[in-house]
Amino acid sequence: MLFERRHLLGLEGLSAEEITFLLDTAESFKEVSEREIKKVPTLRGRTVVNLFFESSTRTRTSFEIAAKRLSADTVNLTASVSSATKGETLTDTARNLAAMRPDAIVVRHPSAGAPHLLARHVDCPIINAGDGAHEHPTQALLDLLTIRERKGRIAGLTVAIVGDLLHSRVARSNLYGLRTMGAHVRFVGPTTLVPPYFAELGAELVNDLHEGVRDVDVIMMLRIQRERMNGRYFSSLDEYSRLYCLSVDAVKKAKEDVIILHPGPMNRGVEISSTVADGPYSVIMDQVTNGVAVRMASLYVLVGRRREVEVEETSEQTVREGSASATRPASAPSAAMPLRRAATAE
């Protein structure tokens, strides 16, 4: 098995072999979604808890569909219906959930590091579905899968990620994953949203949209995350869209076979024009489809495959113990046995 980790908390630190294993596993699960009966018994009898402290449509639905297609039972909890509204801490919430013996917890939280905190307090696998502006590993994995499917490779490609890089967990996970897989990553946006420290992580920084997408193989657009902004990073949305909205003219600067991604939700007319979003270069719907497969793979590897390995190891140990018993010399009769027989006879 090429993925031995207990949790999936981020792509930072994962090897190319581990990422490839997850992508290959996801690719094998895509076939399930094309069946008339879209279900396999892999996680039958297992329970997956989706614990979301932020609004979500695609990610939460994708995880729920993924779990159900693996025959797992799902429990969906949001911040509005959790005891967090009564003052309960995240750690106490996790411990209470863990006491109910779930087999995995999928968590999204506005605070960076929240999934890592849970991983230290619960026994079951934790999957990070987005923590603040830190990471969103399954989104990056589905992006990598989409790129690999369309381009046949990831190594050697130039990928431009455009928009609100400062607040984007998607950008960070993609930066880690793309560079690990051998791609060149270019961050494009206004100086206020593309801080210099990203260069230390290996990204090329460009502030002009047309120069940023010039001759690239992949363009990934990001939305403006106004819910995370606590200051003015540009004068107005009109100004931002005039300078950084991906238009047909901007796309012409890229390679002829460029593909365009967007993690969603899209703000049409702000970071991407409808003509481009719905055009022939867009693979946005492929991303959504691949999201289910990637989340099936994540659950299988962390829950189903781990259990299979444990069963295999137990079986091998039983065989070894049985072989050892068969070859072990018979024990000498106990000296007390004849005495007990004699006492019984009397």
C-alpha cells in the first residue's frame, strides 16, 4: 500500500508516489458513477460524519455522495445545528462524536489547523475539507486528476492560478501538489492578493493577467473571497474585473490547447466571463465529476483499504501461529495427572 497515513490533512509533505496512488485510486472509482446502480459494498456498515462549520454545496454534497456510493452511512452536521452554538469547543465536539465510534470524520472549519487539532484528539481518520485559508487537499487532488486526464501528464506543465491567492486554501494545496508532481506554478493577481512569501514556496509571481497566462498549459481561476477580507485589497469589483476577469482575449495568450479550471462557486463577470466559463476550453464540470471519485478514493484508502490491510495482517499472523503450533513438540504430560487419576480410582 502506497498511502500509510492515518489522516488526509493536506498535500504539503505528501510524496509524488502518495499523490499518484490517490489519483490512480480515484480514477478506478470513476467507473462506479457510470453504472446504472451507482453503489459498491466497500464501506458497508461504516459511518462517515460530515462536520461542516462553513457553508458548502459542492464539497459537502460530493463527500456525501461518495460515502453513499461506497455503501457507508452518513451523518451531516453543520455549525447551526451543532452544540458549538451553545458554547461547546471544537475539541469537545470531536470527542463526543468519537465516543459514538464513527469510522471517519470529514471536517470543514473557518480556522486554519482545525482538522489537525481534531486528529490529535480522535482515533478515527480525519479528512480536511477546507480549513480557513490553509489547505483543501481533496479539491487539489480533483484538480490534479482533471489536469492529468486532459493533458496526459502533470510534470512539465505550466499552470497559472489567478485571483485571490492570499485567502485561497485551494491555491496553497494546488501549489504543493503541482510542484510535487513536477509542474511549474505561476500565481497571478494584484500585489495586495499575491504576497511575496509565495515565491518562497516555489511560485512564480506575476501581477499582469495577460502576461501571467501567456503560454501556459492550464489556467485556474479563483473567486474573490470577500467573506475572508477584513480590509480593502482593491478599489472596487469593477476595477478588479477590468484587470483580472478572464476574457476570450486573455485566453488567446495561453497555449492553443489550454484548459481552464475553477473550483467554484464562480462569480461570472468578476473573475471569469460566461463565454470562457462555458466555452470549449473549460473543464469545470469535469472537476465536479472527478470530485466524487477523489472523495471515494480518500474514504476507501483511509477507511476501507486500511481495514483490509488489518484483516490481511491478522490472517497472516493466525497462519504463522498455526504453523508454529503444528511444528512445536507436544508438551510432556503433567506429573499431577497420574496422581489425580489415582485419587479418583480410590
